[in-house]
Amino acid sequence: MLMRSDINPFDSQETKPYKNDPRIAAMTELVDAYQRDDIHGYGAILQKNKDLLADRFVAENIDEVTRNMRTKAVVKLVAPYTRFRLAFVAKQLDISVPEVQDIVGFLIMDKKLHGKINQEAGTVEIESRADLERMRAVTDWTAAIRSLAAFVLNEGDGFKSDDASQSLSAPDGPFAPPLHRANMPGGKRRGTRLPG
């Protein structure tokens, strides 16, 4: 119920009178911590109120809710990093390294995290899609610049290795007087095309 909804079951008219009941207060705090994504508060409430686990329904479902809390906390914690140690995450969230590795493995398999776990070193390297897209764009840009440079240097009239004085004095050259170009349709030179 908690994992699929943002509704606090203790905010309804029927449950308001019981909100301050000591047996219900712990559960209310637990729901509040869950909705705020406060992993440390959530853990403290469970530690302080061990009697919550005496309820069969709570005991059956608390592991799944706790796992969901920890998964969200791992995603939030590692978001700014491209590389991190499993031990760092375990220390920050106060859980075991094998559990962190299990959660990260689940996130990778579920494609919520794009990375690789190095079990020997105890590290995770995140592969950023933004970096891949940026590198692809830079590669495309570089290819376009090379193509343009090749065209200008090999095909352009003003940069051929012909006699420089001939290029300067030729009426159709790039340094032709403005009057000559004005006589052409659209004021452009004929026969010059840019690569498509």
C-alpha cells in the first residue's frame, strides 16, 4: 500500500482520532518517514519500535517496504557520482556492503542505473548516456568540420594552388569587384556548391 501511493492512510477522517494513540503513532511516523524518503528516520523508528514487528501484517510486508526505501536511497545518493565505492554507500545508509551490492545489481538489471560493478575493488562505475551523446555529437561535428575544410581547401577557387596573381586578377575569382558579382542573378557566383 505504501509503495504504490502517496496517500497517507492516517490522514483520513476515520483514522484521525487514533493518530495519537501510542500503538498507532509509531506507524504514523513510519509512514511519514517513508513519504519523505528519510531512510535514517525510517531506520530509527524501526529500531525504537521493535513491537511494530509483532503485528503479523507489518512483519510480512516490512521487508519489501524497507528494501524499497533503501533502493530509493541508493539511487538518490549515487546520482551525482560517476564512480563510487560500495562501502561508501553502505556507510552512508547504515546497511551492509552485500546488501548495497545486491541493490545496485538490481538497479543495473532493471536499467535504472547504467553501470558496472567491480566486485574485486568494491566499486561501481556509472556509464552516463549524456556523455555518450556528447561524444557522438563532438565526433559528428569533427567529421563535418573536416568535410568542410576539405571542400574549401580542395574545391574552393580561392585556395587552389594555382598562380596567386591569376586568382587575384581573374574576374570570376573570389576577389572579383562587386560590380561583376552584382550582374549575376542573386549576386552569387555560379558553380559553387557546399557539400550536403
